[in-house]
Amino acid sequence: MGKQRKTWTSELKEEIVLAALSGEKSIAELAHQHGVAESLIHNWRTQFLEAGRARLAGNKQNDGFKALEKENERLKSLLGEKELALYIAKKIRGP
């Protein structure tokens, strides 16, 4: 069996990232303390800062969700049109 990946709660990630950003402890110390790879903490810190930067720039998380909903509706409509065209083509061809 393969090795199961460890998952981290968002609360723990936030706690670790905030401790790293505050200089409370070094990333190496935090990694050792929590059993996390240093590179993972660096990734979390980058994601945390990028999300904050995007929010300050006015990007809301729901904007992405709304765009996905709109694209989903467009694709459903397109699929319906294609299914109708296929149905008509089969009727024209006959059995």
C-alpha cells in the first residue's frame, strides 16, 4: 500500500504561517516543531500573502465562483444544443 499523505487543518496552517511572519520562530523551528517540511511552510506563506494581496486589490473569492457558474451554464446550454443536433441527425438518417 502507498504512503498516506498527511493533511493539515487550515487553522494549523494559519497558526504556523502567522508565527513565521511574526518572526516568533524561524521556519526551520516551526517545521521541526510541527513535523512539516520547510518548503511546505514557504508555500503556505506564499499562498497566504497572495490571497491577501488579491483581496486588497479588490478580488473577491466569489468572483471566481461566479465565473465558474457562468461557464457551467454556458457549457450546459452548448451540450443541450449538441444533443438536439445529434437527435435530429439520427431522425433524418432513419433506422
